[in-house]
Amino acid sequence: MWIAHSRDEGGWLSIVSHRHKPECLMVRARVEEHITSLWPDAEIYAPAGSHDYQYRADIPREEVACVILEYIVSDIRYDDFKPSVNDWNLRRAFVEIWGTMADYFGTGYNYE
């Protein structure tokens, strides 16, 4: 699952099932702070070698669910996500993602 968030400067996470710890999810990011802004006490590690998501944390499934739920309930106060992201480059990347998905699905508007 990909999650984009706007806590602190904003972040982009990939959350997947942990292969060896079924009670945990592996929260992955390309920037360490994208994890620690939501899980400040997470033990971040970076596996040797090159990876698409270099920073990782093994977090119990229930804790991931609680933090994501709390973010949804408490932090979503915006009516448009992209402007809520403080990191300008990350915001630009989210706009590009939005554009890619609009190309794929359409925007719902008739521009004819």
C-alpha cells in the first residue's frame, strides 16, 4: 500500500507485509523522516545494497493501523491534499502522480 501524508514536511510510504515477521508490517520510505514523522520511536534500518525504499521499520500491524487511523481522524483538516504538503519538491511529485492517475482514469470533468 502506498500512503502519501502531510505530517511535518509530508511523506511517501510503502507499507507491505513482512516476509519473516507475520505480526509486523514493513514500513518503507526513500527518506527516513517520512517514517519517523508518523512513528517517531520506530527503529529505522537501511539494508545493505541498493533498494527502491532504502529506509525501513518493522512495526506491529496494530500499531500501524492505530497511527494511520489517528492521522486520518486528527490530521486531515484540509480540503485539498496537495497544498497541505510543505515540502515543495514532494508536493510537485504528488501533483505529477495526480496527473498520471488523471490520465489513466480521467478527471470526471468534460473539457470539450
